[in-house]
Amino acid sequence: MNLKRVHFGVIGVALGILSCGLLILTANLTLRAENEAHRLAEAYQGFQDGKCQSCHPAIWREWEDSMHANAWVDEIYQAAAQQVPDRETKCDQCHAPQPILITGIGEMPKLRNRQRQAGVSCLVCHLDAEGAMNGPPASAETYFHANVTNPIYTEPTTLCGTCHGQQSVPEHDQVSSFLNSEFADGDTSCATCHMPVVKRLQSTTSHESIKGRKHTWRGSRSVTQLKRAATLQIEHETGQVNVQLRSRTGHVLPGGTLRIMVLEVTRLAPDGTERQKQHISISAKNENRLLPSENRVYAFDMASATTGDTIKTRLIYQLTPDTPEPKRILMAEKTLMIR
């Protein structure tokens, strides 16, 4: 017997089996990729055809007026992004991202090439690579897509941090300061303030209303939310007015790097005539934003204040440095008469 010939014959058979195995594996991976692409295409087409809207009308109504829905088409965003070099790698990927359950929770999102007008759509936060929609427990069954119960939706801060916790994009990094606050140690999450609990029919297949999170994400565009964000107190000492400013938010205030708060103090004579005005600008640029729950006292020189004068302090919010005065929001206001 020629042992060398047998040896090479065995090697040949082994290589043949290995080659077949690799071909089968490659074919399976290719088929899987094609199936996933098909399921994702179906999901995008379903969104385009209005199936999300028709099956989840209550949630859709909440979403369609939100900043998530308008993340791409918002005029303020587009004007700001046009000033940023390489906006596709610094801004756009969070305003029209691919589904983050596919690109990776906590990873920098990737810009999608379709349906950018939909901004941060249903698919961005709920669609996985298998074409299933992920959600919290008690998600209603549907005939259009598979449902997956995912525990991340009960404590969604990590999910939110995919776009709002990227330290390389400080404009939208609110989660980093939240995680270093006392709020993160309890049951509080981003959803506590930005997705309040609401009771409604979850879908057209639901038989009764259940509790869920409102898909509105109210933030710096909401007057109501801004008025909840901080409180003011005034004290008068001889020649000085102390204004106590307390943050009631779970992250830095103001939350974005373009946002500005102006603390304004005015002294009015008994007849209402303005005698003195001072202000302090609070912003990322000035490196003096408030930390979560921070209580800060500002001292203003009011040596000329006399009995009968009124001290008025206001906290005013600017969405951008260019926000005109009529569009600035009054967050808080306090008055004190000197006696």
C-alpha cells in the first residue's frame, strides 16, 4: 500500500469537505442577509404606506407632532447643521438614524439613506434586524410584524443615550450628566420627565386601555417643560439682592450647548420707573451651566435700592443665541418689594 498516496487522498477528502462546509456557510449567510434585507425593506415600506399610523393611531398622533418626528425637517436644525463641517458624521446621523437596535445601543448611530424626512421614526427605536418590533411588556399582538418584549424599554436611559449620551456630540449629551446625578440611583429614567405615563389603547387590536409612555419627548421646545425646569427665590440685604436659582432637571441646565438662560434682575421705583438692570448669561459657552438639582445663589449689587422699590427677577430661555426677544421663553419670575 502506498501510504503517501493514502495520506494525500485523506487530505483531499478533508479539504473537499471543508470547502463544501464553507460554501454551505457562505450560502446560508448570504440567504440570511437577503432575508434580513427583505424584512427591513418590508418594515420601511410598511411605515411609508401608513401601517404604523393605521395600527397605532394614538401613539402616532403623539409622535407626529414631536421633535423626534421633526428632527430632520426642523428649520432651526437644518440652519445649524449647514454651518457644521462634515455634518453627516457629526449631526445628521442622530436626526435620521438607522434602527439603533441594529447598529448598536449606545453606539454612534449611522445615517440612513431613506425616509430622512421622518426623522427619528418608530423604526429607529423599535425595529430589529429580524424585522420584529421591540417594545415593553404588554405590547399588543399584530398581524403586520412580530413583537419582541425587550426589558430595555422599562428603563430606557441606555436606549436614549444612543443619541443623547454621545460625549463626542456635546450638543445632545444630556445622559452623561444624568448618570452622575442622584436621579440615576433611583427609579428615574429619561422617560420619567420626557415620556410621562398615559393610559390609552395601544393599537387597533387592543381591547382595553393600558398604561404606556407618551411619545412626545417634551423638552426645550415645550413652555410647560421649561417652566418646570427651575425655580427662583429672592432675598434683600443692605445694598445687595441675592437670587437663588435651583435646577429641577436631571441633567445639565440648559441641556444643549446652543441653549442660553438669562437671569435678569431689575430695580423699579415705586412709580414703576426702571432704575437699574443687571443680568447673567448661563450657557455651555460661558462654562456655567447648572448641574442636576444644583442650588446656586447669585449676588447683585443694589446699593441704591430704597424702601418702596421693587426687585423683579426673571429667568429667560433662548433656544439659540440668535433667538429674537419675542420668541424667548419666560421660565420663572419673582418680585420683592423692599420695606
